[in-house]
Amino acid sequence: MSARLIALLLGALAALWLIAQNRALHAALEKSAGLAQAQDATIARLKTELTATQQLAQKNQRAQLALRQQLSAAGEQATLREQAITRLINENDAFRHWYSAVLPDAVRRVHQRPACRSAGHCLQRLPAGQPLPDAGQ
């Protein structure tokens, strides 16, 4: 009888050990399922961000292309204007005289200003809170 009792006790101990192992495995499975859900959510968020980034990159490329085209058109227009001025200077004696004439002193002073040593020095020329003088005065 004692052998049966020992076998029965060993069987009960094995059953308890298997139950404990089953609970531990079940907890690990739930933890890994939660981790997998979190990773799926992260992957979905990253895919959304990637799509948005790709769309932004395409928009930037289109904007850069438009700006390059505008710059090219402006360069062509400047070249045409320069050619027109050159042609007028060569064709018209009165225009050539006007174009090469020295500007009056007052006009030159308006277009000339001393160089700024720094941004702070340039700001000092425009007093804050005081109106700018009228150009007609």
C-alpha cells in the first residue's frame, strides 16, 4: 500500500507542477499577445507616417520643379529685357544719352547707404516707435 500511496502522491505532485506550468505559460502567452498588439499598432502608425512623409516629399519635389521653372522664366525674361535695353541704346541716341547720364546727387544718396556691420546696426537706423519722415519733406 505504501507504494500506491507514493505513486499517488507523485502523481498529485506532477499534476500540481503541470498546473503551475500551465498558468505560467498562459501568463506568458497573454503577455506576448499584448506585446504583439502593441507592435502591430506601432507598425500601423509608422506606415501612416511613412505615407504622409512620402506625400510631403512628392509635394516638395513638385514645388521645387515649379520654382525652378519660375526661376528659368525670370532669367529668360531678364535676358530679353537686357537685350531690349541694349538694342534701344544702340538704336536711339536720346535714350543712349539718358541711360548714360549721371543721376542727380539727391537720387544717388537715396540709393546709397553705408554697409551694416551687423544686423543690430541696421536696426538702429530705423528708430522704434517713431514714424519715418515723409519722403516729400
